[in-house]
Amino acid sequence: MKNQKSNPDIVSLSIRKLFIECNLIHFNQSLPNSLVSAEWSNKLKINVSTTYQGNTGTYIIRLNKPMLISYTLNEVKELLLHEMIHVHLFLTKRQSYSDYTNGGHGPVLVFTLS
């Protein structure tokens, strides 16, 4: 478990801005702003991050701010990128959302991460 000292870089971090930056650098802006959002959550209890599909076909990436408050910026960025890869796989139909909700870390994701 991380030490609980707050990292001021994370306390003031805009996940939306980090998402836009990562989308540009790593995904060539292929994750449409109209379909994908990223936000902090104070409600996640177990996971440090998750992605879920909204009712209208949108995807919401949530990062657990209370758990991540002591992480480094690089660690938070890696978690965000991990969730963005899931969304990329959903949008390109290389992974179904039902596969994701049933574990989601199968061979397609592992191959994409390597």
C-alpha cells in the first residue's frame, strides 16, 4: 500500500486535461471527446480505476482520487492509459464491453499492452 502523504501534483491534477494530453500523444486523438470522458471519483471503494459504458454508448473512465492521492503523476498517467486502452479496444471492436466486465484482461489487452 502507498504511503498516505498527499502528492500536491495529484491533488490539483485535472484528469480531463491529462486525458486530452494522452489522447493526443498516445492515441492520435482517436478517442472522441463526445464518446469518452475521464473524471475523478470519490465513490470507488475497491478499484483504483475503472471504465464503464453509459446508457448512450459513451464511456466513462473513473480514477479513485482518495486511493491515488499519494501516487506519482507517472503512476496516475499509467492507470489512465490502461483504462484508455480498454476504451480504444471497445471502440475498435477488438474487445467487447461484456468481455471487460467479465475480467477484461484477456489476450487482446495483454498483447496491446506489450
